[in-house]
Amino acid sequence: MSDHSFPIFDLGAFEAADHNEKQRLGAEVDRICRSTGFLAIANHGVTDAVIDQIWKKTQAFFDLPPETKQRAKTLYPGYPYGYLGPGTEALAKSRNVDTPPDLKESFNGGPLSVPTGMSDPDALGFCYAATIWPEGPDGFVEAWKAYYRAMEDLAARIMRVFATALGLDEHFFDSYVDAPISALRALNYPEQHVPPQPGQLRAGTHTDYGSLTILLPQPGSKGLEIIAPDGNWTPVPPVEGAFVINIGDLMALWTNDRWVSTVHRVVNPPPEDGGMQRRQSLAFFHQPNWFAEIACLPSCLNEGDEPKYAPVLSGPYLMGKFKSTVNAKAG
């Protein structure tokens, strides 16, 4: 389940387990999500070919000249999809901390299709807005869509682990996430030629908004940190062959704060430790269906207690969060 520094969960073993073993593994996930909300998922079933292609094509995109990348830029401030160049975000501002812009650029894309019958104008204008695809490199769109589909499938499977961990039927969340409004973000933290400004990070201190985030850091890269239960910043190492999972704000709301929406950031390691080197990552922000009502789960409320939060609808909740901070997400 774990190495010496970071919990690693074997998804394939869970899916092949009998009922009693699933309950035991679920209880371990519950313990992790109560303390840090961060774990690695191994034996996940996403093919090396899908991962290799998204790495190659996103790196090739970020290697393009700035003026070429800008032709795929977001249409206006707050538009959710397309290219965001360096200096356009400061994630710490989502927590009311004023910092210099984060040292990164990103490409962002949303759902690959619109559910039949979807007519809500906010949904169509926000999470189902068109992704502004780049002109190149060749094969970028195909690689992106293949990885996005793999992440949708993986997220649904992780939600079954979460349901078990919360004492619910394994398929409890299925109907909440069969048309998710998730987003995929490719991030490039460019090689730095001058030291950062005081307080300037690659991605400032923040939490994620949705149910869970699936992060794929560049192998061997450093800089991702979380606030551990003891209150100290703790590095999260890339785990070979695994995805890093963290809990988002919506899952904390769903569980009545039984589970932690973990505060995290991407710092600049010391130059001698690779702190000036380029770093890439892929972050999939999983979000339940637009009209899914997120209310305190029965298993997360003690008898006689009241829920801490009023129910929310997934889509409008996300749109409000997003627009209040103008696209404050990273990984």
C-alpha cells in the first residue's frame, strides 16, 4: 500500500479483490483522505502508449514559438480552454495571497462531447465551450483526446474506490459522473535563466475545486509540495508508473470535511537540485455532471448533527469558483 514516504494504492488489486478485501483497502484510503488527501495510484491500466504520446505532443507544443502558441490562446480572460501564456496566473490569489505571476504556461481542454439534450446556457457557454485547438504539432489533438478519455475512465474507477472507502455501495457515484464536466491541463514550467522574484513560485499555494485531481508529474521532477498533517510543507515525489491523486474542494463538501482538500503548491527547488530546469505535468480535474447535486453523504454525518454545507449543483458551483479566480488551477 505504501513506500517509505508516500501512500501508493494498487487499483488493479482493488478491482480484482473480493468484498472483504475491498472493504479493508477502502478503509486504508479513508484514512489517507482524512489526513492528507494525497495518494499515488499504481496498476491503473492506462497504457504506456497513451501516456508517451501525450508527453511527446505537449512537449512539442510548448516548444513552438510563442507567436504560434498564442494563436491557440483563450478567447478572453476567464474563458476556460486554450493556451495560457507565461505570467497570466497567480494561483495564490485564489486564497487571497498577493504574489507575482506563477512561472508557467498551460494548455487547457474540456469535455470531448456535449450530452444529448443539454440546453443549459451556462453549461454550454462554460464547461462545454469549445477547446481552442493549436495548429500543431501533428497528432496533438488525437493524443490529447486519447489521454482525456483514459483519465475519464480512470477517474470513474477511482470514484468506486472512494465510494467503498466512505462505506457506500461501490457504484454509488456512477450516476453522478457518467457525463462529467472535467478539464485537462498540460503545464509547462519553463527553464529559468534568472532567479524568481521574492514569493514567486511555479504554482502558488491553492486547493483544487472538484472531486479529485489526477496528476502526472514529469518523471524525476521535483517541486510539488503539500501541507502535511503536522502543518509543514512536505515534498510529493513522482512515483514511477503511478498517478498522483488529490482530493478537491467538492469532495470535502460531499464528505462534510471528513476528507481533506489538500493545500498544495509547486516550488522552485534549489538550483543545484534542478530548481531552474524545465518541468512539465498533466493535471486532470475531475468534476461530476453539471446537474449533479452534491449534498452531505449519509455516511459522513453523525446522528443528530447538521451538515456543514448546503447542497450545491456541480456545474454552477464550479463556474462560480472558476470565474471568481479566473482559472486558478494547476498541478
